[in-house]
Amino acid sequence: MESLRLKTNYRCVPALQQFYTGGPFVVSSDNSFIACACGESIKIVDSVTAAIRSTLDADSESVTALALSPDDRILFSSSHSRQIRVWDLSTFKCVRSWKGHDGPVMCMTCHPSGGLLATGGADRKVLVWDVDGGYCTHYFKGHGGVVSCVMFHPDPEKQLLFSGSDDGGDNATVRVWDVSKTKKKNCIATLDNHRSAVTSLAISEDGWTLLSSGRDKVVTLWDLHDYSNKKTVITNEAVEAVCVIDSSSPFASSLHSYKQDAKKRSGSKAFYFITVGERGIVRIWNSKGAGCIFEQKTSDVTASVDDDGSRRGFTSAVMLPSDQGLLCVTADQQFLFYSLECTEELLQLNLTKRLVGYNEEIVDMKFLGDDEKFLALATNLEQVRIYDTASMSCSYVLSGHTEIVLCLDTCVSTSGRTLIVTGSKDNSVRLWESESANCIGVGIGHMGAVGAVAFSKRKRDFFVSGSSDHTLKVWSMDGLSDNTTVPINLKAKAVVAAHDKDINSVAVAPNDSLVCSGSQDRTACVWRLPDLVSVVVFKGHKRGIWSVEFSPVDQCVVTASGDKTIRIWAISDGSCLKTFEGHTSSVLRALFVTRGTQIVSCGADGLVKLWTVKTNECVATYDHHEDKVWALAVGKKTEMLATGGGDAVVNLWFDSTAADKEEAFRKEEEGVLKGQELENAVSDADYTKAIQIAFELRRPHRLFELFSELCSRKREAEEHLDRALKGLGDEELRTLFNYVREWNTKPKLCYVSQFVLFRVFSVFPPTHIVEIKGIGEVLEGLIPYSQRHFGRIDRLVRSTFLLDFILSGMSVIEPEAQPTESKTKLLLQSDIHIPDTENDIEERDDSPEITASKKRKSKRSRHGSHKKVKNVAFNRVESIPLQA
């Protein structure tokens, strides 16, 4: 049998992150990315995978308006702070900003030329700005209320700007402005037909028809020749967006092939447009007859109800460029991508992709099917969302519960169908078939919210539920058939009052003989199936138990509790076998991995931990969540992990133990080869190559030895070192400065560090060095030690002057005329008489008078001179010439 390999590390891949909290968004011209408002920041999101490319932090206010330049290089944004910001999307930095409105900017758009930006605000003004200069070119007043939408004419030659507003009462207008410099009268026309806020504007393909939609449930078509009302289309719903279908788009091709409509529009110049609104359905209209030629039969969204009682399905829609269909945005922050097909003389609108911008709090999740390609999420909503783990797009939604879904579990039945069971705050459990996304069974009987469900592991013909009514129920699935399309009423086979408080978790044993329940009453109970007879009670936790799980190989149960501990219990006698401590807050989930030899846990501290059961050791700790981690799922085959919590983020975790070992072995092998190459370069005296290799291997000690050898070879040092330094990048230069900073702290190594510093500043200009990221802190660490070293050397030099003076006075050295005189003058700056000792002795011997006069001057000098004369050894010392 193959030996069991313990896991040592997991690699985290952020799979699902929140990127849209409602409000403005803008799509790039090639549909490669979407810029979305996410609270106080702006997220640049990949439109295919929903991966966040970048986050732009504007200010501390919510974003209210966004716009893109025609070339997608510049993003314009504004928030409640009234600050208009210009972002360079190549560097994701704000290049300029300004204020101009007296209230929040509610909408903005960029001119097709890219040189002008129009903004409409809550202050009833419409302003036009020069993008490069940041100054106002046009100042338009006239609206009686908040300006809700602005749009330039798509033809750059027609210098027209359209704006719509909610003027209050039963009046809303669309105004046409002339932005050319030749016209004096700015407002060309006022189009008055709406009785509620104007929500969207669009221009026909020929450029002579303006469409305006409003919450007064009408779409108005305006003739731009004379600004008259051509037609009013009654939609019977509050319209949030109107889009004109381009004649070259796949939508138009499908409509052209639609035979019934082809006869109606033969020989006409009509165009098609799309409306979306509060009902959450897509409708296509013909401009000629003002008739609806297509209406979506069923909505793909659940219409929400605002505080004022109004329904909200879709909030916006955009026709995507590059023949990529239609994008609709819902009130619950979903991006729905549609394509239109004509099959068997019928039009069919297909949902091709669903991106969810905000999931709220993730309370539970499970992998779906044997291949584990899908992930089911319960996200504090009435629906369960099923995600494709490859693209992390929402494949479909399970709708049926009337309250928040609290828990779920999945299994593959004996017939091969993938089933999902959910428990909700509506006191019911529902059984779903994943392929058809239909509810096939409903279980009603609990008197409180259902907080835990679990399928059987072997027979897969029943499931267990635990509720806040303190009861445990076993539900039978015997009445289900493969052809079930209408939900059947599920029956409870057994019921027991299991705990004194809410039941948080249930688990079924691998052989379907036992079920375990964990509760807020700080106990976990094991029950024998199918009659729910009590077997054992686990007591010992000091807080409520959040999670229970049977071991796949041993007769034991693992529990996770609010007392920050994980415990393993023996089913035979209820004793606690092991206790794991390490979390700093409540442990919310704990599951077995690696055939029961390891445990993975998550908690309210936002941490995910990997434990080894045998040694009680925490192998690894991961901090990739910013809030409580409520949900943890483990794949049965791949043992891939998925975690989610209060931060609305889903992370996928892959076992990287084998990959890490291979990587470590590869790096070690490369290190050995590089090390040999380094030694060869040193032996060949190729110091330039040796220094480069030492940098690659990150060996500061070997690098110091190379620099030391170069210092001893002054003639070759500068050339070798300069060549090596020129080949360094900014990151390597910063690493070198870090090494030099460490060497500079030690007096024995400071000479080499100062030599390297001197060569670095000789090769690179200081302006380049200062621009290196993070170099300022390193230089601050170099300066004080360098000052200390220079101070010490200065003191030593001064001491040598005194030594020269003393030795010269003792006739030990013969000073050279010029150097000694210059050094003495430099040091003492005074006239000091240095006597010639030998001449003095000869004079004393020849001239007693002079000796007698010196004796009178100082007895101390007399005794000293007398000793020096009598000292035979001193008299025989010859002068030593001082070397330069």
C-alpha cells in the first residue's frame, strides 16, 4: 500500500471577490474590462473571468459617476466629494483632479474625440471640461432638477450634447446643447414629454433620432431635424435603460432572419432598440410600428423591492462592442451577458454568462458533483448560486426559498443525479436537482430556522436536518423518481429533541449508522440511525459548538467550538482524545483531510489552519480573509479547499506540497550549479561574472569576500567593479545597498562597504539612485554609521600628526622638510620650536656657558638633558628617515 503523504502547504487562489456594490460602471470599447464602482473605490475587472486587475482608491466618499475615453486609456470618476479625477489606466494613477460642481456629480460622458468631458450634477448644472487643461469650456444652466444622464452626439462633426433630468413634480426634460464655439445660443431645444426622471439616452445609427427613456413607463423617439416628438412607445414598466441595436451586430442578424418580422419591415428604414427595467426582462422593439417584437418569457433575476415599494429588476444595460451581445446589470449587483438566436422561426435570448459583483456574507458552501467543477454557495440571500470553479462565473441560481438560505449539502445519488439540499430561515428544507436547477422536494415540519443539513454518505437515500427549534429530523428521499419535475412533499422518518439550544451543525457517519449534532448548548451528541437513539454525549467545550465531523477512518468525531479550540472525541466512551489550540477567536469549521490524519479549520479570526492529528502540530496558518470565515468545503477526490466568509470573498486552495518539494529541489540543484560556476569565475579572476552570480544566489558573505579581494587589487578593482555594477538593475541595486548597510555597521567591514559605495556613486548618478523604490530608508541607515567611521578615521589621522611630532623630537625619525612642516602647520597652526638633539649635545660639550644658562631656565630640563647625555644606548641611535 502506498505510504500516506502528509500535506505541508496549500496555495491560495482568490477565486471570487466583490467588485461591484451598485451604482455607475463603464465597459471598455473592446469589452476586455469593466470599471465598476465598489463602495469608495473603483475596481478594474476582467470581463471574462471577473478577476480584479486593479483597484483605484479615490477618496473616502462613494463613487457616483464613471466615464472612459474612446481609446480606453483614461478613466474619469467622481464621488460625493465633488472631486473629478482623471486616471491613467496604463499606470493606474490619478494624473489630475478638480472640482466644479456645487453638488455631487451624477453622470458624465466623454466626447468621441476624447478632448472634452461633460458632467451633470445634483446642482442642476451641465459643465463641459477640457480634458488636458482641466478647465471648464461650457457652463449650461436650465434644468429644474438633478441631471440624471448626459450624452454627446456620436458624430464628432455634430457638436451636440444631450442631457436629461428629473425636474420634480410631474415634469422631466431633455435638453439639447450646442458645444461649438460659433453658436451663441447654447440650448438649442428643450424636449418635454416625460413625467418622471429621464434614465437613459440613445442615438439611432443614422444619427437623426434620439431615444429617451424614463420611469414614467414610456420611451420617446425625437426627430433631430426639427426636435419634434416622432413617437411615444408605452412600455408599461419603469424603463432604466434603452439601447439601439447596431445593424451589423449579431442581434440585428438574428432579427433579420426572423421571418415574421421580415415581412413587416421590408422596404422600411426602421431600427431596433432594447429596453430593460423594473420587471427584470429584456424586450426588443421596432421603431417603425412602435411594437414589441420580442419579450423575454422568464426573468433571470429576482426583482427586489425598494423602501418606497417600487420594484427593481434591471438597473442598466449596454450593447457590447465587437459583436459580443448585450450586458444587463441587476439591482442585486449581477452582470448578465446575453446573446440572441433565431431558431425554428423563433427568437431566443440566451444567458451566456453571469458575473456576480457582490455576494454579501457567505455562510456555507459545498463542491458539486464527482468532478467538483462547480461550487454551491449560500450567501445570505434567498437563492443558492452555483459557480463554475474554472471561470468563477455564476452558472445558474436556485430560487424557491422565501427567506435567507443558511446551510446546504450536496451528493451524487445512486442513479447518478447531482442533488443539493438547502435549509433556510423559512423553516423548510428543499431538495434540488442540479442539472435542471429544479426543486424536486420540499420538507416542512421544523418550527424554527434550519441551520444544518447533511446527506447520507453510503446509501444516499436520506438526509438529516437540525434547526433552531432544537430538533433533529431524518428525511427520506424514497419517493423521488428520475422524471420528477414537480416538487414532492418530503416526509420525516424520525424526529428527536436533540439539544437545549440551536443546532449549528450535523454530520452523518461514513457507514450511515450514526449521526452527530453540535449545538449552542456546548455539547455534541451522537445518535444511532434510523431511530435517532442517543449513543454518547460529548461534554467539555466552554462555548457553543459550530461544527462536527466524523473521521473517515477512525471511530471518532472532531468538533470546533466558540472557545477557540478543536477537540477529537472517542465515540466508544465520549472521552476527549486530543485538543488543538491556536485560533485567537471562535473556530467555525473543522474538517478531516488526508484520510483523517490531518485537520483543516477556519475561524472568526479570519485564519485557515492546517493541523496534523498525530503530533497536535499546526503545520500552516493562512491569513487570506479580512473577516470571519464561515464556510469551508473540501473536495472528496482532489481535496481542494474552498473558503468564504463575511468579506464576501471565496478563496480556492490547492495542495502544493509536491510542487513545493520539486521547486525546492530544483532551486537546490540550480544553487549547486551556480555555486560551482561562481568558484570557476573566481579562479579565473573573472570578478565581474562572479559578482553577478553571487547576486543571483543571494550570498552576501561571498559577495563581501569578492569585494575584499578587489580592494586588495587597486588597479583592477575599479574596472571589475564598475563592469559588475553597470549590469545591476534597480532591484539588485537596492539589495546591494542593503548588504552595504549591514557591512557598514561593523568597523572591521566598513572599509569594503565605503569602497563599494564610492564606486556605486561613481557609476550611477545620485538622481537615479534616489528614484529607486525603498532606497530612502536604506540610505538613512547608512548615513549615521558612515559619519561615525569618518569621525574615527579623522581622529586617527590627527593622532598620527602628534606621533610624528613626538618621534621627531626623540630623533627616532628624520622628518622630511616639506611634509612635516606642512602637517605641523596644518595641525597646530602655531610656531613650535623643535630642537636638534645632536647639535644640542655637541653645543653643551663645547660651550659650558650655554649649558649653564639652560640649567638656570629649568631644573627639570637640566636633569632630563643630563640623563639623555649619559644614556649610552640613546646616543648610539641613528636617525631613521621618514618615508613618504
